[in-house]
Amino acid sequence: QVQLVESGGGLVQAGGSLRLSCAHSKSNSNINPMAWYRQAPGKQRELVAAISSGETTYYADSVKGRFTISRDNAKNTLSLQMNSLKPEDTAVYYCKAVGRITANIYWGQGTQVTVSS
């Protein structure tokens, strides 16, 4: 069973920074971590940032200029650097991966990010 492992969440004051990481539990190169989503209480899961195989990036308007998505191809890991955090960034953050051959979708278990005002 494919397992994505996220890390780096926590509690931070407004204006602070956190760095999230996502890795496949078995370093499977056929699994391509490619996006971060988040879900706040009572809200739908939303796309925060994504990166293509060609390194083209996408950011939600609410995080542009503050968040940076990156990939380590050698380790097949995905990161999200979050700066200037705001209370409205509080949510559970999920890593999404796509199978390079099967195109199956995989999700991590989520990591909690809480930003206090």
C-alpha cells in the first residue's frame, strides 16, 4: 500500500515560518508527489500549491509570495516553505501524489498547521 508521510506541521505565531515535507515511505520513484492541499475546519479541501515535472509551479492567490513549493528529485520528496504565516493559514495540510505509470492518486495523512494571532 502506498504511504505518503508528511512532516513539519506545528504551532507558530502569525508572521512565522514552517516547512512541510512529503515523502513516500518506500522512496518509490513511480510515485510523484506534486501538490499540497489544505482543509480548514468546516471548509472544503483546497489546492495550495502544485509543481509539474517541468518545474512549473502554481499557487493559490491567498499564498502567492509567501509559500514556495519545491521538489528534490533525487529523494523524490516534496516540500512547502511557508513564510509570513497568517491565522487564516490554519488547516490540515495534505500532500498529493500521482502514480507515474498508473496515474492513481495518493494522499498523505495530513499534518496540522496552526497559526496563532
